[in-house]
Amino acid sequence: MRASERAYQRLREEILDGELAPGAPLGEVEQAARLGVSRTPVREAFARLEADGLATAASARVLVVAELSPESIAALYELREALEERAARLAAERRDPSPFLAVRRRIVAATERLDGGADGLAEYYAAIAELDEAVDRAAGNPLLTAALRGARLHSARVRRLARHHPARLRRAADEHLLIVDAIIDGDASLAAHATHVHLHLSLRHALASIGGRSVA
């Protein structure tokens, strides 16, 4: 793996996990020394992070981790609503129930392990990622999948706000199961509505977690 790719992946994961906090400065010299690479790979990694929207220029010479403001989170959920509701509807219309039955079992099992610390949390998020992949395959729209990939990248930053709220995670698991059941039953309207409800409640929690205004 190229040095720039290693630097990019490391920095991206640290931003998504919150190790590099919103607003944290990203200096070429400091990051190159910390990551054990030259400045050129770091510069290339920074350019990709800017393209992803994970970093932004605070000035001509200063790059910082992109902020997570109430406005940016609300904008993200507007995008997710348009994309994910449509994907759920298509998945219900075009689905093979078998993959979703397997996903349902995995979500149920992972939810039972949410009290298992970091391992339990990782298992839960892996189950949700499997649901996303099953929806993408069932929807069968590569352009929609590509758009969802970008939205999910930013959603990972918001998702960490629920890590220390097990009650919210359990409610979110129930919401995901309702989406899965609607897809299994081939009920496109219910799949879209269940997705809408999940996103609405997730947005309320995210805004409350950062002290932003809640949504009625």
C-alpha cells in the first residue's frame, strides 16, 4: 500500500472515530512525523480528506477537521432521507428475502451484545453495515449506491454520538428491524416510512447530543 493511501486511511479513521476532533488543526509537518511518512504523502492524503468533506481549509495555509455543527448534521440527514428512503423502497420491490433474513438474525444477535463493550459495539455496527450492503444489492442502482457511500462516510462521524447511549442504540436496532421486516414482506411503502422514522429519531438524538436544537 502506498504511503499516501496509508496516511489517508489512518487520518480518515481517526476523524470518523473522533480521535481527531472537529476543528482540530492538521499540520503537514506534525502529521508526517506522527505517521512516519514524508510530507508529500500527507499532502496527498489531506487533498483526499478535503474532497471527502472531512477536512476544510481554515485559511490559505491551515487545514482543520470539518466541524459537526447542527446545520451540517441537518443537511446530512436531508440527503440521507432522500437517498435511503428511495433505496429502501427499491429494495422492498426488488428484493430476495434470503439475505435480509440472515441480516435480521445478525442484528438481533448483535443487539444482545451491546453491553459487551467495544467488541459488542463493533459487532452491532458490522451488522448495520451488512444491512446497508444488502439494501444496496437489492436496490440494484449503482448511481444510488455511489451517492449513499458518500453520505454514509459522514454518517459514521455522527454515529459515534450514540456510542455512550445504549438505550438509543437499542431503539435504533428495533427501527432497523422494522425496515428489514418491511423489505422481507415486500412492503415498499412501509420500508420507506420505517426508514424515515429511523432517520428522524436519529437526527433528533444527534442534535441533542451536540447541544443543537431538537426537531419536533
